Amino acid sequence: MTITRIQSGPRMSQAVVHNGIVYLAGQVGAPGQDATAQTQAVLDSIDALLAEAGTDKTKILTAQVWVADMADFAAMNAVWDAWVAPGHAPARWTGEAKLATPDYKVEIIVTAVQ
């Protein structure tokens, strides 16, 4: 059984690969930016981590999106919709939640196939 940990630190890894499945930790943008900028930063981070794991956004199975305030739902979706590869939309759910700090507006967690 092989487990590969990507960008691993003392608390967590940014991605873990096991049995051809890539599990990403929750990705957040720069604190203090608006929801649009944070969403773009999160998706850029997801692209980079997936590439490091040997895959890409066309192979995302699920996406879990957390917004600190549903008032930012449309702004987050505008960036998301422009990013998702046509014909490759993953199963996705979105919820409102307090994030690690009030400066975070969006957090996204994905699972993908290698």
C-alpha cells in the first residue's frame, strides 16, 4: 500500500494520493481579499496541487465549497463557472460556514482521480 503525501507539514499535507485517488486539503486564498480574488487563488492552488499529483481539473470527482457568507455565492460561482472544464463538472456541494479566520471568504476541497 503506497501513500504519497504532497507538501506535507507537521499538521497536514496539502494533498494525499492513495490507490489512484488524490485528496486535497481545503484551499483558501489570501486573507482580506474579496470572494472573487480568493476563489481565483483557491482554484489556481487546486490546479497546481493536482498537477503535482499527476492529474488535472478534468478528473475532479467531487468538490466541497465553503463560503463564509452566502452573499458571496454568486461571486464565487462566477469564477468557478469560468474555471470548470466544459463537460467535466464534478459533483459539488456548497455550504455556509465559519472558516478558520474571518478574513477567509472561500474554502474549497476536492477529490480527483490520477
